[in-house]
Amino acid sequence: SKRKSQELLLVLFGVPLAWLLARVPFRGRSIVRSLCTLSMVLPPVVGGVALFFALGRNGLFGQYLDRWFGLRLPFTMWGVVVAQTFVAMPFLVLTVEAALRQYDTRFDDAARTLGGSKWYVFRRVTLPAVRPALVAGAVLAWARALGEFGATITFAGSYPGTTRTMPLATYLALEVDPQRALVLSLVLIVVSFAVLVGLRDRWLGAGTPGVEG
């Protein structure tokens, strides 16, 4: 359920953000893009501290979540989802934004002249055309979230059955059961390698339907 929730958050927030950055010119767009990709260069623990500052019980936004909705994110399952989404979001946003920039908007214009609304054109024309990039970005983001360690343990902790992820379990197993740690590490390596191989054509510039280049 954590993985499904994380993927849902990625798509719900990542796709509109990618569309905004690709299609809507506005002042400060480069700053917004930099903020979106900040988690790619931040040390993971610093990302976890930033999440505490923003979403902790007394955080910038977290205090209102607690006061108005009784929602506390740190050290909960939802804290894991938020931490993983935070570190993985840039991979989806950058991939989809690049596809939208390359996409030939004449297809959208043709659909609009035939009476299609903006939402209809986006849902039935634009989105299917960039779907390969969306899938690639989502899979890459999922793989990044799967291996997340620093932000997760800082913001959500490592409670068995609640917030303990595979990387955290691997780290803890090193102390008591190195063999189990090795097995978990191999699983993560195999999954990561499979994702890289699966996305190889995408990175080498393979075209997608409805997308130029």
C-alpha cells in the first residue's frame, strides 16, 4: 500500500508540475524547477531535516496539518511515503517535462479546432502521446524511492512493520545477520539493474509516438 500511495502522489503532483514547467512561461520558472530538483543534490539526511522543518508537528506546514486535521506525518507510514516521494519526484518531473517539450503541439491544436476542450485534449491526445515518458519516469522514480535511506530514517524512523523499508532492514541486518543483509542487497541490485536495462532505449533517444526527436 505504501508503494501504491507513493506512485499516486508522484503522478498527481508530478505530471501537473511537469506540464506547468514545460508549457506555461512565467517569471521564476527556473527557480521553481531548481526547487523541484533540489532533492537530487541534497544529502538525504538534510532532505529528512527539511521535511521535519516543513511537515513536522511544529513545522511550517505540519503545525496546521496537526491543528486542523489531526494529521502527524513523522514516524508514520505516511511519513515514509512523503519522504520517498520527496526524493523521487524529480525523476518523474524531469522525464515528463522533457517529453512535453519535444511533443508536437500541432496535434493538440488540431484536436482543439475539432471542438475538444483543454482537459479533453490533454487527457485523450497529449497524455497518451507522452505516456512512454510518463511510464519511464514513474518506474525510475519508483526505483529511486525503493533505495531511499537517509530521508526515510530521519523523517519516518525505522519501526518494524510500519516504517522499516528494505534499505533500512539491510543496514540493520549487517549488525546481526550479514547473510540476510547480503540477500536483501542483491535483491535491490537486481531490481535497480532491471530498471536501468528497461529504460536503456529511452535514454539512448528512442522516439515515442507523437513525440519529435
